[in-house]
Amino acid sequence: MENGDVSLPERIKGTEKDASAQSDAKKANSAKGPKAPKASKAPKESKPTPTKERALNTPAIPLDPNAIFKEGFMKSVFNEKPVKKIVTRFPPEPNGFLHIGHSKAIAINFGFARYHGGVCYLRFDDTNPEAEKDYYFTAIEDIIRWLGFKPVKVTYSSDNFDKLYGLAEELIQRDGAYVCHCTDTEIKLQKGGDKGSAGPRYACSHRSRPPGESLEEFRAMKAGKYKPREAFLRMKQDITDGNPQMWDLAAYRILEKPHHRTGDKWRIYPTYDFTHCLCDSFEDISHSLCTTEFQLSRVSYEWLCDAVKVYKPMQREYGRLNITGTVLSKRKILKLVEDGIVHGWDDPRLYTLIALRRRGVPPGAILSFVNELGVSTALTNIQIVRFEQSVRRYLEQTVPRLMLVLDPIPIVIDNLPDDFTEDIELPFSPKDPSFGSHIVPFSKTVYIDRSDFREVDSKDFFRLAPGKSVGLLKVPFPIRATSFNKDESTGLVTVVHATYEKPEEGTAFKKPKTYIQWVGSSPKHSSPIQAEVRVFNPLFKSENPDAVEGGFLKDIKPNSEEIFSNAVIETGLEEVRKRAPWPAEEGEKDVGNQTNGWETVRFQALRVGYFCMDVDSGKGAAVLNRIVSLKEDSGKGV
């Protein structure tokens, strides 16, 4: 992308009023009703009405997509080293799935290079075969491309194992490293114990061994003489330095585990502290961008590059992104999965990126969220509600509207013929004609949500009740409830009888106080579409589950997943599915629905929330996931 190009994530930020779905219904209240019902006729094919100004499925709000690189911290990073060829890298460890915090690192490393016309590598730091799995490699690369970034090349730290080993031997020969046989306890004491409680720091007894002896021992490590933890190669740094990252860090350790790429060739593997800066050097990284937890490592990073006399990239650190009210630790998420508290790493209640993707959060919404927060050296702790506000604002501008009924009860309109249907045209967006429109059938039997009917009326209730009228969105005239039937065993209303209040000719039309969503019953229109709807609420009760007495597992919130197995949705879903992705942005643009996941079928369910189709839809009936609630429902139950 050239400087100044416009992409969706930042077009959404802050320039529009945060209008909610409830306002759609309010506008329907004040709008004039359509014409009176006509005789039954065949359904019409929906005809979208695109404008010439922009492509379908994209919002019309132009904002600067590169704001975080034009000012503030990221601008100062560039000004420190304003080279013509910008080269960055994103170096994940392939030992788990990426989470929301990683999205900031991806956006910064790939975005910084793209803004300045450079390139970014995806480099897998695959130096620990005990924790690495093939599917992590695939998942990480897939998520990066989903977010809209394309690495100039996918590389692996293991590509450089021979070169790293050669530099390790060179470092030993320069008297910059030694083989140590100390135990973990002994090494801890050498570093002063916990917070210096064991006294002053002191050097390992092996530190003074001749370089030739250490070289011989290092080769013995490689040849299999020692078992894991019996020998380490440590860098000879500065034990008197106040920086713990200079206290003779390990450079190589023994791991008796085959590597996914090199097989059984190696028994010794380089550590992150040895590998990271050297691989940056090998790839000519101009700006090594990482989080502030690596700030102290910058000294050892530069020390090692100087010690082996290789090019020294510039490392700079930005504040990490953290979401409160959940857990991001791989170990803790694994516990949730193993204990059956969540269904897997992609459970939509989690904040792994594969979970957010399945939940239906668009990639552009995630990048927009990162852009809104900006970049500095401060740790960014953000509440879930703030994240959801950003996603909601993004979806408000980018997805169509449909009518969904979570807990349906049938309304039989007794004064309409049994075969009556009328085609009602509904816009996919009340504000943007480029989204087009579609047809739904209004019929003798319609479904409304159980919460929109009360057996006993009250003054503060403005929806359907015996003797009370309510409007059905876009239907010409209101309906009035006359009676209802109940299942005595459950106490639930099973059917409501009503009349269609079409005024006699010459009689004034009395507009109802409220309009509600509905879905018509018409076999010839294949209406309604049956659906299972999954509504996800926060998994934890508190903002800091780790601080709860007894640990994070004691903070699990009951009913964090609600299932509505008998929901119904209007037939417009079919056209929305065919025209997916919604929106056509980032890693989901320029591809047809056949290569996109079900989660790209996104829409706003009027008066209910924002939803997408779940991958389980491929097994039969439609399955819908709630992405976020409407603004008015924030903090409330369904």
C-alpha cells in the first residue's frame, strides 16, 4: 500500500455518529407506511442498487489508514533510522495460537514496513521442538493473511541452525562463551537468588575455563555426551551489570526431541536470547520492533551482535496490548479446553484470534481497534466492553440488516385469507442504498419474539398484548392481539391470535407506538429459515480472573453461552450469504465466498445484535454466532 492509500479499518474510526440498530426501528416508527396489501403473488428476486462511488460491501467513510505511522512513537522510530529500505519481521514462536495481543504486533511490524514501502518477514522462531506443532505454523500464517498482510517471505530460525552453531563456536573461541554444568539452583544463586535475597551475584566456576576446553565440551554436547540440563553454553557477559539480561544468559541447551524440519540432526538448540538478534542480522532487519518486555534484552541483543561482529539492527520497543476480563496465557486456555469449560481454542468466548474469527469479528475491526488505541511505550490494558464498542462501530457501517427472532411464537392474523402473502421490500441498510434491498413475505402467520408479547398489559409496555396494537417493521399497517393459547404443562404461550388493522377507506391511519421485527411463514418463499443461535457472554465474572481467590477457574461465569435452538430468520439471509464477505476488506477482500469461511456472512439482526454464520452451518441447518450485542443492550442479557 502506498502512503495515503485508504483501507477500511481507519475509515470507521470516530468520524461517524455511533448510531445503533435501535435507531432503525425508531426511523421506521416515523416513516410513512407503504401501500395497502396487494393480492398474493410470486416472490420477487432481490435487486441490489449499487452506487458508482464505491464497491459493494464497503463503507463510505474515508479515514487515514496510516495515522499510527505518521505521528507519535512510530514516526519517531522511523526518524531515528530513516533508511530507504525498511525491513521488519514478525517472529512468533509456533507453540500456540495467536491472541488479540498479537494483533498489535502484526499490525505494527507489517504496517510499518508497508507504509514506508518496505517488506516484512514472517519468521517462525522454531528453536524449541518440545512445544512446536505443525498446525500452529499453519494457523499463524493463515491468521496473518486473514488480517490482510502478506509476508515477503516465510522464514524459520531453524533455517540458520548451521550458521548459528558456527557463530557459537566462534564466540567460544573469542572467549565470549563457556560451557556450564551448574544446576538450576546454582545458577539462581549466582544471580543473587530471588530479588537478591541470596546475597551478591558471583561468577560461575566454569566461567574461567579455557576457550579450547569449552569448545571441546560444546562439541561433546552436540555429539550426545550429556543429557538435558547436564550442560549449557552460556554467554560470557557482565555479571556485575545491573541488567539481568547481561548475567551470562544461556545460548544453547540440550533437547532430546526431533525437530519438525531438521529431524534428528541436532541434540542442541539455540535459545531465544542467542537466536533472535542473529536472525534479525541475517535477514538485514532495519527496525526490530518488539514489546517493552524485551527492552532490557536490547543490551544483550547488541552485545551479542558486536561480540560475533555481525550487522546490528536497531531494536525499539512499544507497549503491549492486553485485554482485561479474560485470560490470554496458553497454559490457562489449555486448562479451559482440557476441563471442558470451552469447546476448543476457537471457542468464541476466548480471545485467541481464531476464536474471534469464528465469533465473526472482521479482520478490519481488529485493525481498526489497534489503530484507535495508537502506539506508545505504555502497556495498554483495555476492557472487553471497549473492544466490543470498537467492533460494534465498525459493523454498524459495514454489514446489512436482517430480521431474526430468537424465541419465536406464531401470530395468526385471523382476518387475512389462509393463502395471503404480500411481498415486503426491505433495504439491507436504511442509510446506504448501495447495500441494495430484498423481498420478504408478509403472510397470515408471522413469528415474533416471545419477549415482544405479554399476557397481561401494562402502561410501560409498548409491544403486543391483548387488546394492544404493534407495528411490524415495514408492514403497511399494525396488528392487534385478540387472544392467545397456552401450554398448561409449561405455562408458555403457544399461539397468539390477532387482526390486521387496515383502516377502512377514508379512515385515518393510526400509527402504532412501536415497531418490532418479525418473520413470515410462507412455504413457497421457503420462509422462515430455521436456525440455531449461539449468544456469547463474558466467560469470566471479574476484570482480573487471575486475582480471584482460588485462581481463574473460580471466576467462571455461568451461562456464558446461551443457545436458542428454535430461532427463525428471514429469507434475506440467503442473499447476504451469496454476497459475502461482509465487508470485503483486509484478508477477506477480492475473493469469492467459496474461499471464505462461514464467518464472513455477517449482518445486524434488528433489535437483537450483530451475528455471523458459524462453521457448523455446513453440517445442515443455519447456525449463527452473536458477534456483539447492540449498543443499547450492552451489559444486559438477551
